[in-house]
Amino acid sequence: MNDYNRIAPFYDRLKKLVFGEQLDLASNYHLSKLTGPAKILIVGGGTGSILTNISSIHSVDYVDQSSNMIDLAKARKFTCDVTFQTSTFENYDTTLSYDVIIFPFFLDMFTKKELEDILKKSKQLLKDNGSIHISDFVAKNSGLSVFQKLLLTSIFVFFRITTQHRLFKIINTQPLLQKLNFQPVTEKSFVSGMVVASVWKIDIH
């Protein structure tokens, strides 16, 4: 189980030191295209910087397993209606369905089997014509430079030490999404192709 409580107080500073504003830009890139009002589920949103970019017409359920991250997110200034819950996505229990589910730099923490379970649950929670927004680092075999591969490895080592992160590589979610009948709608690359923000919808045809 990954534990982000210890790094929560300096997570944003560390992220900005390494990547500037690029990771936040990736997480926020597709938000402006949301039509509303939308019911949104944010999973693993960390310190909540994404909330400051969500319009007041939307309502948000915000789930993160780190209580310290949740506390930092609550302290943000945002205009949308937000309900916070400290929970893993696996244990998140709801009867609600969502127009949008957002995974901001969350899916890189899981094995292939865990990702399959997460995406299956996401599909069940989506309304008809709902979408999944994913911002994350790309898999190492995606044409990255030697420096980028070394940087990714360094990031994984850091998180293994500080958060008990278990993995040393990123699983490619694209074939898993397509297996569940999700189709890509749009995507945008950041950090010289090291990060991708994408939107996926269920193919109903």
C-alpha cells in the first residue's frame, strides 16, 4: 500500500522543482472542455491543485487514500462543490454515477491486474457517454530519451523509498482501456512527450 502522508507537505514543491508547472498543466488541460454541470470523480488528486481549475457549475467527489493530502486539498480555494473522502479507489463505495472520472498521475502506481480492476470499476461508475481523463507518465518503451528514462527510474526509486511504491515500471494502460471498449477521444503531450493527458469514452457502437 502506497503511503503519501509523509511527503504531502513538500509534494507540490518537489513536483514544481523537477517539472515546473507541466504536471499541473497536464492534469488541467481537458477541464476547460467539460460541458456542465457535470458530476466529477477525482481519484488520487493529491494536494488538490486540480480543484482550483474546476468551474463552479460542476460538483466533485474527491477520493485520496492520504489523509494529509486530503487536508491540504480542503485548504485550497475553489468554487466547485466538493465532497472529500479518504479512501483507496478499491474501497470507495458509492451508488452514484459520474459524467467524468479523473485520474491525475494516479494509475502509474499499480500492477496490470490492479489496473484492470480499477478500469473495470471506472466503467461501472460512468454514466452513458461519460469519460475518463488520465494524465500520467508514458511507459518507458514509448520513444523516450535516455535522460527521460533515467529521470523516470529516479522518480520510481524516490517513491519506493518515501511512499512504499512497489513498481519500477509504468504499465501501458491503452490496451487495457481498449479491451474494455474504451476509445481515445483526444490527447496532449507534455514534458517533451514524457507525459500524456488523454480522454477516453466507451464506444457504444
